[in-house]
Amino acid sequence: MTGYEIYSGTVERGGTYISGHGADYNASVMRLRQRGSGTRTFGGEGLFATITGAYNECLQVSLDAMTGIGRGIAETGEGLRTVSRNTRAAESANTDNFTSPAWR
């Protein structure tokens, strides 16, 4: 015995909880995307237009990175739920195997 035990119900609840955080996070990123940068160049092509362009590009790269983080959060929650399902399936199979006539 390793002393290692998985409480599959707790792991599954944790996975659901984390997935909920992922959904909230993704919704926040979506709101930021919809809001836009809030910058305008006023038709000029001078220094302010260059700064605004760089700001907008940085904003888009940041939002893309945050979208990736949100995907990672959601995948972590799903992974925990998968661990829970796999653990229950393995425990059930082990119980079935040990109660079979071959072990008596």
C-alpha cells in the first residue's frame, strides 16, 4: 500500500470548480476584447499614431496570451474530472475482478 488515495468525488468537484473559474476568466477576456483599446489617432500619422499602433498591437498580443491561459484553466478542470472518472472506473473494475470466482 502506498498511502496514496484519490477521493474521486472531491477531485471531480475541484475540477468543476476550476472549470467555472476558467469560464469566468474567458468571459472577462471576452469583455476586454469587446471593449477595444479606446485609442484613436485623430487621422494623424505622427508620433501619436505610432504610439497608438504599438499600444494596440501589445493589447492584442496580451489578449491572445490571456485567451491561452483561460484555455489552460479550462483544460485543467476537465483533466481533473477525467482523473476522477478514470479512478472510479479503475476502482469498479478492480472490485469486479477481486470478487470474481477466479479469486475465491
